[in-house]
Amino acid sequence: MYQRNNQNAPVRVRLPKDGEMIGIIEQLLGYAKMKVKGTDGKVRVCRVPGRLMRHLWLRERDIIIFKPWEFQPDTKGDVLYKYRKNQVEILKKKGLLKGLEDEL
């Protein structure tokens, strides 16, 4: 039998790659758009791309990976990945949520 709640099982955590950032959702704006505060302290309006729209369900205060746009990098971006609760705890332990402590 498989154990679903095995505390000793290793957890994989996806880290941001080149140009990607970790952020927290501050406000949902409707139609797959939201305000996201990044680890750099800037608030951007991010959207969920069409290929992820039915697979990625987001709420306020979720921790995500997003990629700022090349055209308007300080104001807009695309959401790429949502972290689960156990992954967020690992990110806290590693110190990767430095700009977001007051939001958590």
C-alpha cells in the first residue's frame, strides 16, 4: 500500500529560472488577472496564460512563480507555477521569500 501522508518523503520544489521571480497574489482582478507582489517589492498585474487557465486555480495569498514581460517588466507579467503549502514551508526554510515576509 502507498502512504499518502508520509512525512519523510522528499518534496521537490521548483525554483525560479532565468528571469522568473517568486511572488504572492495580493488581489484577484477577474478573468485570469491579478495583482502580484514580487520579491523585489514591486506590484505587477499578472495574467494566467491560456494554456494554464484550466489547470491552475489561484487564490489570494498564494505563492507563485511569475515571469515579468519583456515589454513592461515593472508593471506586467505571466503566472507560471503555484506552490503548495509544504513547498512554501521549504522556501521559507531556504530563505527564498525574503521580500514577502510581511505578507505571509
